Amino acid sequence: MNPEEIAKRLMGVIARLSGLLKDENDRLSVPGRAKGLPEIVKEKETLSRVYEQQVEMLSNKELTAKISPDLRTRLAEAAISLGKLMEENRLKLQSKLDSTKTVLRIMADAAKEFRAASGGYGPSGAVGADARQARQAYQPPISLGVNREL
């Protein structure tokens, strides 16, 4: 395969990868659980490997010199645009992960507080400070859900 064909193929990979990143970023911008992420992530991983292979093929300066200046310019611009989308994607994913960690930490702290308040033996010999509250549910109620997509 000649350098022009490799560059054109790389442009196609960048275009598809950019489209996937835009779609994923849009889905990550919506509060709650984003639908369809596993399929996007799977294709994104595959295209990322293809992208790396194509870039590796074009890393030789002698080969890139054989690519038309117009195509080299378009390729550079596409790569810069892809880099910006990747950074936006990284920030959105990090934000989702951080917010999930924060919610889990809040729930864990609430559980610790409840356990500390009800632990030990009271004056009547019952567990807890008050025998009537010894085996009560968490107040306020705590609900825990796990998002397996992130």
C-alpha cells in the first residue's frame, strides 16, 4: 500500500473515530446512565488500534514526504481535531467517575455514621443507645446502585 492510500485510509479512521467520540461525549453530557456506551467503547477501542497502526506506518518521514501537501494538511487538521475530541472525552469520563466516587463515599460515610450511632450496648443491655432503635433501618434510607458501564 502506498503512502497516499495509507493517509486516505487514516483519514477515514479519524473521521469514524471522531464521530464516535462526538456521540459518546453527547451521551456523557446527559445526566444519569448513558445508553449504548458499551457498543461505542468497543468500536472506539478497535478503531484506536487501527489508528495507531496507520500512524505507525506513516511515522517514516520518507513516506510522509510522498503524500500530497493538501492531504498532509487535511490529515494534520483532522488529527488536531481528534486530539481535542479525545481530551473532551477524557474530561467527561473523569467527571462521571469522580461523581460516582463522591456518591459512593457519601453513602459509605452515612453507613459509618449509622453504625457508630447504633453500636455497643446500651444501659438496658440491648445493642445500641436505645433498645427500640437497635435494629432499625438506615435513616434516611440509603439506596445503592452500581453502574457497570464505567
